[in-house]
Amino acid sequence: MSEQEFSGAFFIEDVEKLMGCMLQEVFIAAFSLKFGEMPEDIQQRIADAHPLQLREWIPSIVVAAKADDVFVTALERAFMPIVANASERQGGPCLREMGSLREMAEALGKASKPDAF
């Protein structure tokens, strides 16, 4: 690797780190304005997140009803109405108020288990 390539690689790495720090700061500021103090588990999640993941989560803060909704992906949001409709058509539990596919899966799992005697 030439000296120019070597210094260019460090420059790109430095820019990526700077962008990551800036996105973390934007996320923390926006989250705190909307939801108040950030829980420790979310702080850790933000510290560990890749900058591209932070970039996806930041707009979610605006539309999220609760803090956990920030981390619901666009794909999950697209599938949630489909899963809720399917459950209701089959006589399953109402899933419309669920915040994520994980919550839906848990509700469906509880509904399908027979009551213990």
C-alpha cells in the first residue's frame, strides 16, 4: 500500500467514525426530546449500532408511539398489518395494537397454548 493509499484509508476511517458519533448525538438528542431520559439498555444499543443502523432509526423517532417502536424496521411495519389481518380472519387474537412482529409472535404463541390445569 502506498503512502497516499495508507493516509486515504485513515481519512475514510476517520470520516466514518465522525459520522457515527454525529449520528449517535442526533439520535440521543431526538430520542430525549421525544421520550425523556434514555434507558441504559437503549444507550448501549446506540453505542453498539453501526452508523447505517442509526440512520435508519432516527426518522423512526418521529413516528414512534413508544421508545421500543423506534427499533421496528420498515419491513416489520409493512408486515404487521398483514399479520394482524390474518390473525383476525382466523379467529386469533387482535394484534392491531402490537408494536412489533416479536410482540405479535409472542401473543400468537400465548393464544395457541392450551390452558394448564
